[in-house]
Amino acid sequence: MLTDRQMVLEKILTDKGIDVTDAVENYQPDETLQSRLDERTGAIVKTIIGDLTGAE
């Protein structure tokens, strides 16, 4: 789902003449954003592991 949203956003920007492919690939988040990304990744992994193991 998240990758779908990213792909859609990149396509919309490209259609408007804004190519962000290289900028996204080379972007280095600051500590605050990296922390938010890590939290979201952890939550997704926890959900997947919970679904696979039956844990809540």
C-alpha cells in the first residue's frame, strides 16, 4: 500500500514535468524524519510478524 502511494505520487509529479526519481533515490533524511521512518517500518514489521505467527 505504501509503495502504491509512492508510485502514484511519483507518476503525478512526472506527469506535471517534475522528475523526482533521482532526488528520492539519493535523499538522506535528517534524524527526525529517520526516526519517524524507523517507527513506521517497525510497526509494519510487527504487524506482518503478528499476522504470520498469530500474535497480536
